[in-house]
Amino acid sequence: MKNSLAETTKRRLPDDDEGTSKVDKRVNQDYKRSRDLNCVIVRNLPKSSNQHKIRKLFQDCGEIKHIDVCESEDKTTRISKIEFCNYDETLSALTKTLKQVGAKRIEVSIYKDSTLWITNFPPGYTAVDIKLLFSELNKSVLSVRLPSLRFNANRRFAYVDLLCPEDAQYCISALNGKDIDGYSLVIKVSNPLERTKRTDAAVVERREIFVRNLDAQTITEEQLRLAFAGFGSIEGIRIPKGPDHETSGDLKNACAFITYKIHEEALAAVSLNNTDLNGRTITVALADRKSYLERQEIKHILNNSNSGRSLNIFSLYPLSDRVSKEQIRILLKDSCSVETESIKDIFLVTDLKGALVDCNDDKVAAKCIMKLDNTTFQNKTINCGSVNDLKNSGRGKPTRHQRPALLEVRPQTVTETKNEEPVSKPQMSNDDFRKMFLGK
């Protein structure tokens, strides 16, 4: 029997004061784990220093998450940025300063005010392109970090680690507002304490629920708030215009996204799944961590990989989850002479480490497969094939690139029967050898 809405909403979370303390505690933990606060910079390292030697030197300070190494500006020594798991380990690393390493005495200090946040660069830019912007200013770059596009294909920003705060301020003066192909760069010092919340934070933090099978003609935000407020503090409610696209497309159906303050509240609200609201049985689930409509389109393509439409779609794999749609478009244009108007859409399928490209016709898809299969893209060899090839690659099944050729089976001759004994030749005597070689 389905639960009634009134009965289900009686189950509430603990009081707001207790929930707030949990949130504050989590914020403090996140602060301690922040990448920007758990790094040291090591200067005056010998030129022979590499990641392995530096890790061995600092391994007794704590767990090392990442190491970057570059040459100093005068090319005589090396500089390294080391990221630890927490702030206490970072403080421990400071005790290594003035330690003799080879012929050098190293200098260790907290790494701060030297990481830049940059955005609004051209969509096709890679980490190499971004690094080149700073190299043209004669400034050394420790690393360029692009965001994962796994949960949001439209993210476009990067973190750039420089050697010192002075270099950071100089690059801001030179690059902020710079026009590149019609895009005006935005660049500033990254500050973890002033960082704005991500637009998809609620989805990533699992604080958003997705409600389906609502009556599009009568449902209102007030009705949803009244029905779901019993589980916690609601930050926002969004009712997309148009039908619920996962169903038949009937204009009578609608869906909604409801965002709570914390994950536990959203999880509790899922208990309203399969209950009645305004005479309809609704379904409630945590919101998908990808764009819902795009993910549904990807599922439709993968589930109908043998349909006629799939002839117009080809796959690229394996790809990093930092490869953007625009970078793929540039690849198609440069390598296959395929213009933008020949491509209907590009879908990033990061859970299968690939992408699907939907073309206007099968000739364009076939051309791309011939041109791109087994080629190099961003220093990696990629495969280009069908939708099924991408599905098989993600499931551990052999793709057409991995299927071994059939072994040639040599037909059995008459003399190679199973039970036949080998024919033994008579042994040759010494006289027989003399006749063979001496003719005697």
C-alpha cells in the first residue's frame, strides 16, 4: 500500500540547532583539507631533484597528495610545490628548511597567494594553451589544473600555480581583461575563504531531489514547499518549463527540482517516493549528478545502439574527463575538415571515459571514424568507432580494436590421424654412411 503524504511527512530530522552544528563542523573540516592551505614551496633544490627524490625527502612529514617540480628562473636549481593531506602535515614540512640536500640548503615555506583563478578563455583552450599565456610573460608555471567535466560539461576555468605572490600580481596586471579571440580573460588570486559556491554545488553535494509525474496544469511552488518543507530547510524550488522528458512527452506531466540545506534532509525527502500529491502518484529521487536531460539522451543512445540513428553517431575513447566539447569540435575541424554545422551534438560520457558525436548523416560519421581511429589526441592514442565500441570498452568487453584475429586452422592431412603411430625409419650403419659420402 502506498504511503500517504500526511503520514510520511511526520518523520523529521533532528532539530535545526543540531543540524547546523553538523554543517559548521563539516565546513571546518573542509577548510583544513583545502588544497590552497595544505601546500609548501621548496626552493634551492639540486638540479637532479625529481618527484621521487622529493617524496622520499618529505615522506616523514605526512601523506603527500601531489608534487609539482620546475626549474628556477636562473636554471641553476629546482623548485617544488608539495601538497599534503592536512594543515598539520604542512607545518611539519616547514622543519625541513635549511636542511642540507647535496650541495644545497633548501628553503621551505607555506605556499600562499600564488595560485591564480582564470576563466573566460576560449572554450577550446587546453592546459598547454593556458601555460603558454604565462610563459609569454617569462613567468614559470608550476602547474595548470583544469576542472573535471564529469558532472558539468560547461565548466570553463583553471587554477594556475606560480612561484610567488609577486609573479601572481604581475600576471594579473598583464592578463586580466586581455582579449583573446573575442573572449575577455578574467583572472584573480584564488582565495579559498572567499570562493563562491559552485552553481552545481547542490547536485554534487547530493542536496537536491528530483520530483516527477506532477500535474503540469495545477502544480505550484507553494504546493511543493508545503509538501516537502517538513524534512528540512528548502533553499530553492525549480519547476522547468515544458513536459517531463523522461516520460512520453505528454504536456500534462511536469517535474521539479527541490534543493535542501544539507544532504540528510534531501535523503529524508526521498521517502515521499511513490506517494500521492494532488491525486497523482509522484516519484522522488536524489537529482542526477549530471544534467538530467542530457543524461537521458545519452542513455537513449546507448540503449538503442543498434537502431538506424546510431549510424550517424560515432564514439571517441578513451578521453580524459577534462576534455571539453569545444576541444572535440576543434579536433573534428582540424583533423577531419568537419564544420560545426555538420555536427548535431556532442555528448561527454565520462563514466565510460569517452564521448559520442551525433552527425547530420552517416557519411560524416564514417569519414571521422576513418580519419581519427588510432590517432593521437592530447598526447594519447584514441579510438574512434561505433556506439557499441564505447559501450564495450566501458564494460571490459573486447572492442573491435581488441578482438584477436581468428587463428588459421590447418586442415588435418590423411597421415595425421589421431591413432596413427609415426613411421620409424631403419637405422643407418657405418657402411651406409661411407657409401653416401665417399661413394664406396
